[in-house]
Amino acid sequence: MLEGRQKQEKREGLPDLKNVQDKKIVLRFAPNPNGPLSFGHARGIVINGTYAKEHAGTLILRFDDTDTTVKPPTLSAYDLIPEEVEWLLGRPADRIVIASNRISQYYEHAEKMLNEGFGYVCKCSADAFRKFRESKTNCPCRDKSIEQNQEDWNKMLDGTYKPGDAVVRVKTDMTLKNPALRDWPALRMQDTEINPHPRPSIGSKYKVWPLLDFQSAVEDYLQGVTHIIRGKDLMDSTRKQTLLYEHFGWTYPETIYWGRVKVHEWGGFSTSKMRASIENGEYQGWDDPRLPTIQGLQTRGIQAEALRNFWVELGVTQKDISVPLASLFSHNTKIIDDDAPRLSFIRNPVEIQIKGDVPSHVNIPVHPNHEDQGVRRISFDQSSIFIEQDDSVETYRLKEFADLEENGVLGSVERTDKRPIIHWVSSTTSEESTLIIPDQEEMKFISGRIETNNYPIGTIVQLERIGYAILTAKGYLLMHE
RNA sequence: GCUCGUAUAGUGUAGUGGCCCAUCAUGAAGGACUCUCAUUCCUUCGACCCGGGUUCAAAUCCCGGUACGAGCACCA
């Protein structure tokens, strides 16, 4: 039993979760619904979703929409995001929680905090408090009586205080080593008259709003979240929230972190930056194939399964990583190749009259590895073909057809030499079309001729010797090689 | 500045004291198959940040350094 331990093998899939014994795990993915989901969000969905699936647990989709001023939510995102999650996972989230529906729960916990003396209403300005934080000294508001805190809390709720006048803080310890943890703010006021919440049912209803660390912590507890997988930029959040959990007597969930991911070809896109570029017309919309949004990837023919495999392969390390798009494309190719019918697209077409023994038609396989996909019938009523200009300088063999000699004379049908093989279309069985290349800088449109076919829009094909492309209303959008 | 974190081939990743002159994928190069510059298959290339220490034994533990990243918001 001890002998012959196996040669080291790479672990398959995601690392094991700690603390999973005898309980149903509950995970959550919590974006701010302030726009469509991006490539980076996909990681959160895929990793949380995969763990939930592996352990037959629950995946909660939670909208952390508690900021109406700095990062105000977008109404359409509430419908869009669940659809994007479902597309990516192939199943919907088990439960959707909207923070703005649950303000009263957060108030209850804020009041409990005040009543039990581990929270207080602080009337220092942000600036003034920063000085206390830096000098590790208590602010005067810290020692107020419970009654006085309750009174101030009510003045927050009824709007006697204005945004900036008062916040509720969690009492931690002003001498804590980590400055980020010192009496951190839990709830603040927002002017929802000027900046109403976009959801009509919420609108200007509340003046006091929880901040992420408080809202998220309380909600995780209320929903029974067992495992949190989040960016390592939120490590201090974990520490802040753990302090709050101790006050409440709760046990903090198991937490895993990941680092930042950059894609070589995409630098840094932020939601706000993308929004601006779309508004000024640089991009067609959120679904522009050049954009690192879920929608953009969909437009570009990236399969949900490829995205899942891609993220699982990257795993959940805390390293900041930078990955090439080729890695994602490689996953995508594996999924689409068997089902992608082959077609010829001729860029910069050069017409050649063919002479000699021209048949009425030839049949070419739809897919070289799958005979059952049938044949494409190419007709020669006009006795002419198109080849790419770049291919017109030497003697070649027309793929699946015959050798092409000087002056357009057809040569041997059998392959008799090693001359290079090129793709081509017949004039009869082809039509004008466009190859669309989504380059980072600009969309490139290359006109040419596509082999006639009746594939519906959305079909993923392989343009021989060019790459995989998806059929759109405007032509063939090149996905990747 | 204070606090926290991470460092394995070009890019990712496995590995928690001996199976490791280090796993797998991707990439690059070459080859086989193929009437595609595709797919599939094979081969090759290529890495434990640096310096100490602990130990019979360290990629794995400790200390120091360096690099990179993050937090210190009444944003998420």
C-alpha cells in the first residue's frame, strides 16, 4: 500500500474547499449592478458556481446596490445580470438577493449595534476622523451614551442630519495595528432626493444607507453563507467584518481570495471607461466584440463552456496574473471545432476563367473529420473561380478539386505533386460578403467572396485557412484562428 | 508612511519536508495524419526571486532582502 507512490500529477479542477463537512455550502456572487458584467466578473460566477455545483450547494446572486451617488446602479442590470449568469453557468442562480430591498434588516442590526454599545454615531467629518485614525486616538463621539446614540441615529433616519454630518461606526479599537480596521464606518447618509435610487420602489425612500462592509457582512450572515471567495483587495474587508461578527457573536465564513487578472490584449477596461467609449461612439455597444464584457464575448462566439474551463484552469491563487487571449481561444477551439462547418472565404478575390475539363459541379465535405455532416455542392455554370490575390502568384492545387495550371487550365484531378493547396470558390456558388475582424484598435472590414450557404445567423463556421468565424447580419465576424 | 498579501518554464498552473534533476495546459519549434496555415497525435524547448538558517533531507519550515500587488473612502 505504501509502495509505488504515483508520480506527481496535476490536481484536476478547483482546490478543495475547507470546512465542508456535514453542512450544505452556500456561496454568493455579489456584483454592483451598475452595468453589464465583464470578463472579470465571469471569474466570480464561474468559480462560485462551480463550487456550488460540485458540493450540491446554493449559489446566491446578490446585488450590492447600496450606493446611489458614487457608483449608482443601472436599472437594466437587474434583469440583464441574472441572464448573463444563467448563460455562463447553464443554470440560473439559486437565489437572488437585492440589498436595496433589505434596508430594514440592516437598520435592525445597526440599532442592535447601538443598543449593545459596539457601535456609535460619529459626527466627525471624514477629514477629522482620519486624524483620529492616524493618531490612534478615540474620537469624542465614541464615548456617547446609548441614549444619545439612539437620538443621533433617529436624527440620521429623519434627515435632521445631512449627508456628511454623521455616520454609524463599528467600535473596534483605535490602536489596532492595521489602520483600515480602526472604528470603520458601517452606515452613512446619502441625498436620495438629488440622487434617488434607480429602482422606483426604492427611490428616495431611505436617507441612511449601509456601506459594503456592513451590508455584506450582515447579509452573509442572514443568508447563511458558508464560503466567501473574493478578490484579495477585500482582505481588509474580511478583517473588518470578522470584528463585527465577533461583536454579534457570529462565526465568519471560510474565505478564499484571488488576485487581479489582466488580459494581455485588453489592458485596463473599467465599466465607467467602457461606458464613456460607447457613448462617444468608439464602440457599438456593450456587446461590441472588442469589449471584455460577457456580451462582447458572446458576440465574438466565445462559448460559455470555454469560459468555464478557462477560469477553472486558472484556479484561485492570490497571484496577480496576466493571461493571453490565446489561452481562452484554445479552450474555445476545442469546443467548437467538431461542429464548425468548413467554408471558403476569398479575401481580395481574383477571378480566373478555368479551361479544360470543367465539371458541372464537385462535392466537398462539410467537415473533414465528420463525413456524416454531408457535402457542399459547388457548381461551375460560369466556368470561373476566385482565389485570393496572395495565392495568385504561383501554381497551386485547388483544394478538394484539381491542380490549376498556367492560364487557368485545369490539371490533374488526382494529386500528383507537392504543390501547395489553396482554397477557392466558384463564381456560381459564391457571393459577395465581408470578413469582419475585431481588432483592438478598430473594426476591420475586408470584402471578398463567401461560398454560398444557408447557415443561419449565429452559426460558427471555420473559414478555411483563415480561422473560426461567426455568421452575422453584416458578414463573417472572425473569432480567432 | 502604516498595514496586509504574493513570489515555480514566455504565460498560467500542480506541488504543504524525502516520491521533484519538479505536474499539466498554453506558447514556440519540429514531425505524423490530413487535398486548410484547422482539428487530432508525437517530440523538443523552457522554471522553484535572492541570501542566510533549521533538518540526515527544503520548491515546500524560519529569518532577512528584493520585486510586484492591495488596503488605510461617509465606493463596490
